[in-house]
Amino acid sequence: MSLAEEKVRGLLETMVLVRRFEEKIVEVYGAQDMKSPVHLCIGQEAVAAGVCANLKPGDLQFSTHRNHGHCLARGADPAALYAEFYGRETGCCHGRGGSMHPSFPELGIPGTTAIVGGTIPLAVGAGLAFSMRGQDNLAVAFFGDGASDQGILAESVSFAVLHRLPVLFVCENNGYAVASPLSARQPDPDVSARMAGFGLPTVVEDGNNAAAVYVAAAEAAARARAGEGPTFLEFKTYRWQGHVGPECDVERGCRPAEELAAWKKRCPVALFTRALLEKGVVDEAYVKDLYEKTDQRLDKALAEARKSPFPDPADIGRGVFAETGKADS
Amino acid sequence: MPWTHIYADKEDWEGLAPEKGLRSLSYVQALNETQELLLESDPAVFVLGEGVDDPGGVFGSTLGLAGKFGKKRVLDLPIAENGMTGVALGAALAGMRPIFVHMRTDFLLMCADQIANHAAKWRYMSGGNQGAPLVIRAIIGRGWGSAAQHSQALQSMFLPVPGLRIFTPATPYDAKGLLVWAVKSKDPVLFIEHRWLYGSVGYVPEGLYTVEPGQAVVRRQGTDATVVAVSHMNIEAARAARALSARGISIEIVDPRTIAPLDMETILKSVEKTGRLVICDCACRTGGAASEIAARVAEAGPSLLRAPVARVTFPDIPTPASPVLEEAYYPGAKDIARAVAEIMP
Ligand SMILES: Cc1ncc(C[n+]2csc(CCOP(=O)(O)OP(=O)(O)O)c2C)c(N)n1
Ligand SMILES: [Mg+2]
């Protein structure tokens, strides 16, 4: 198998992992014991997969409330995520953070925040650190179209351009912030058109096409690593479930049913699977096997998470500060 | 009086409230109705915020308003809180009466510059020439793993900002009366709601009426200890009062209703009577309304006290996500009862 084929299969594996990871949350959420506000990324898997496949050790990525895919694509352990959503001590944040704040520093995920736009400058700061140290790493800021409403994006992009920092601004434009369409919030539906004025390359790509995402991110990463500065990547995609929680919000009148139906026809996982089948990179048996193995892995992770211990309530203050051996009064 | 009563539980309301002719509304209904009446009666009033016109309607508090008054007067906003607070303030300076709504108080930090540096000081900096009548509604979230960035109670951070009034209504009656007062006022008001109060019911008169800020209310008469309760802590205090009275301890519950201005007269009068003070705040321990009230009681006369002041607050820890840690994090009726019992002879 060629390197390219291996990469391509890797993309499919990641997308299937993310899809099934999220679908399992939909399945178990009704039991009401996963007490965490989950923001699912079903329908947007290609962006996480395509971008993260270009990252190497030492690169840092910063995500948002809708972070599950970004974490998994970077190699996060599903069991550590599920356990976190269940509020367990074995979770990636020991039950302190929940679904909105996963952290895997060893994988290049220092932490995650859910203040819209809040993490964009953090990627710029990481880029600044890499540049100051002459390091061949880059930082990724994942954010939604909603975050492009925030002034902090302009401040961050401008500074990154000024100092030619190794940053990928990755805007997952799914057209909505909660139930508010982009057209109600911005005069131009292309986020990148607004950004071009800052003097950095901007790319608009089909966010449901994993290969296109991968290629766009690869070019941007090469530029960043070569010291040529940041790139603004806008991926047009669509979220299938509601803003938060396992249900779809179409019945509640949050967006048109036809719109969702049209996007579902362009399912990123199905599109990519079909393309690989057509090209003969994988066959039906491989795909079937991939789903089975993924499911086994995730079912095990879920079961493990559910039987993990809760944090000790007496320990509630652990982690406010680094342990100093002395209690803060 | 019907409007001072806190109905801690549903049965409580069903048992006591439907006294003849008393109209009952939930807290969220009261908020919604108030905005509707204000939009109807004053063309300068408009409501703005993220999702104010969407099918959720900010937990129901703005539901239906966009349909009735149009999307111009019930204005969805981009997620740009800092700039948009300035936009709201600018509109206020130009003669409008904006009500800016936030689903979480956490987002107030994005607006902090416009609130603290601009709105709050506008009148004073202009030598009294120009006021800044901006009302900001923000909701304290709680539970279901909302965690460190979606369930903070950040009103404390605005307490030291001169020129800002901070309202913390605990009942539907106060929510309505204080919101009307805020929107009719000539100065900025931070209007802090609690998500867990949204379903609680109480007496709400029809039409517009105002509740004056800086007027605490004694929600329950008692003799052994004064329990000052802010916002949702009133519900917990009412429950604690029942548990304590079964043990022969009688507490007096005082709700300041607004933490800026603070009605110290009512609080001190109660402390004078009981000689004991427990302050329950919906906020972290340090630097909040509880600290401020304790300081003012100390200034007014520590000799009033027969026991040390006790505070029942969130700990100085970010809100944890895990349900077991949430349980440990939030103080409730039991903690209030324990705090009272500890300072009893
Ligand atoms: C500063 C701030 N304002 C408001 C919110 C509430 N909120 C959470 S997610 C969200 C929408 C974000 O939309 P987008 O950035 O497009 O991301 P998506 O949910 O579509 O992935 C909003 C308004 C928040 N978390 N932070
Ligand atoms: Mg979006």
C-alpha cells in the first residue's frame, strides 16, 4: 500500500470513528446519565479529519464547544472523552471540564474553551511561541462561522499576518450559530472574503470533501512551516443535529428540513467512502470491517467510562492551582 | 403579603397561593410579559441579543416577542458581545431604551469594557450631562455539566463599579417590577436572573408597576438569626427555614432584591433583632455581595452580633462539570441550616 493510500484510509478511519463516536452519544443520551451539554459534529467530520491529518508532534490545536471530532482526529482516546462526559475521575479532565473543555496536552490539545472566539488568539500566541523559538511547528485555531462575528478574529488574524506566524485559521462554516443563520449576522456569507483584506491567503473549500480539506490544509501547513505565515481556511459544511444535545432541531423550527435533507445527501463519510470504493483503494469488506472494529472499540470505551469511578467530592478544589504542597487559604 | 412570599416547592404554591383573585405567573412568564408590555407602551424600547428571536427565545423569556413586534425591535445579534454592548449603549445615548439579553452571565466578561468603562461612568464623566439608560439582562446558569464557562455568577465582578445598579430578583413579582424600573430608569442596570428561578411561580399583578431598588424585603419573620438571601438562595433559605423551625429555630429571611444599591437599613434592623447573621449568595465566596454585606454590618456595629457572621456561597473554585462535583459545589438548604445551627448558642 502506498503512503498516499495509507493516508487516505487514515482519513476514512478518522471520519468513521468520529461519526460513530457521536452517534453512540445520541444512542445513550436518553438515559440521562451523561450529564454534559454535548455539541455533536455529525456532518462535519471531514474538516477535523482533513486538517488534523496534516499535524505532527508539537503542533498545537485549539477548539471550541464543538470539539469532539478535533480531539478524536488528533488521537484522543474515546474512553477518556466518554468518561469525561460522564463526569468521571478517569475522564481526560478528571470530570472537571466535561464535554466543552477536553484537554490532551500530550497530543497537542492544551485545552478547549466554549467562549465563542476565545481560542482564536490562543493559536496565534502558540504560533508566536513557535516563531520565537524557531520551531518547525504550527498552531491551528478551529472555530465556527459564529466566531467570525467576534472582533477578536480580526485582531488575531491581523497580528498573525503582521508577524507571519505559523497559524491555520480553520473556520467551519456550517451556516448557523445556534439557530441564527449567517445571513442574519453578517452581510457576506463568505467569511474568508472579509478576511482577505488582512493580507493573508484565503481558501474556501467544500468542507464535506475530506480530500479537498486535506489538500487545502496541507498547502497551508507547508506555508506555515516554511515561515510564510498564516492561512485562512474556510470549509463550508453543515451540522446534522441540533446546536446542543442529541436531537435534531429541525422539528423545532430552527432551520428548514429541506436544507438538512440536501446536506445529508452530501454526507462527508458516505462521499469519501464511495470515492475510495470507486478508486479501488478500499473494498466493501474493508469498510464493513472498519465499522465493526470502530464500534467494538467505542462500545468498549463507553462501557469502561460508565463503570469508572466518579471524582471524590472532597477533592473538588484539586487543580485550581498547581500543587504546591501548601494549601491556598 | 402575597408578593413577598417565596414558594420553595410546587406543593407550597398549590397549597398557599391561589388565594382569591391572585394572578400567578412563573418567573419566565413575568419576564416575557414585562418586555411585551414595555415594547407595547414605549417605542424607544427594544430587545436585542443572540437568539432573542429564535425558537428557544432565551429559555422562553423572549418567546413570541419577535412575532409580535417584528425582528427590528426584537433584534438578533452577531456573536460580538463587546461591540454589540457598545452598539446598545450608543442607541441608549441616542434616546432608545435597549434591553440587551445574555443567556449566561459568563458572556458579560466580553462586554465588561463597555459596561464598566463606558456605560457606568457616562453620566459622571459628562458631569451629569448625559445618562446611559442601558439595561442588560443576564442569566446565571447551573447544572448538567455547564461547567466553568457556562454557569458562573459574575455579578460580583461588577459590584465595585460605581455608576452601575445590579438587580437580583428572586420572585416573579420582583422580576417584573424591577425590570420595569430598570427600563424606565435613566442609568444603566445589570439585571441578573437565575436559570433555576425560571419555573418558580408567584403572584404577579397585571399591567406595569415598579419595584424600587435598594429596598430589601423580609420574606419571613424570625427571631433567632437573620438569613440574607440573594437571588436563587431565597428558595434554599425558605427550605432551610422549614427544616430549622421543626428544630425550634426561627430564622428571619431578608432578600435585598438589589445588591447595588444595598438596603442596609432593613438588614441591620433584622440583625439588631436576631443578633445573628448568615449571608447566602449565588456567587463565589470572595468579593461578592456576601462579603460586602458582612463588611457593612461590621462597620455599622459589630456589637449587634452575638455570634460571628457566616457566609454560605459557592467555593472559590471554577464550576466543575461532574454531577458529583456540582452537588458538592452548590450550597443548599442543608448548608444554610447547618450554618445557622453552628452559630446558635
Ligand atoms: C462569547 C459567547 N457568546 C455566546 C455564546 C453562546 N454560544 C455557544 S455556541 C454559539 C454558536 C456558535 O456558532 P459557531 O461559532 O458557528 O459554531 P457552531 O456551533 O456552529 O459549531 C453561541 C452563540 C458563547 N458560548 N460564547
Ligand atoms: Mg456555525
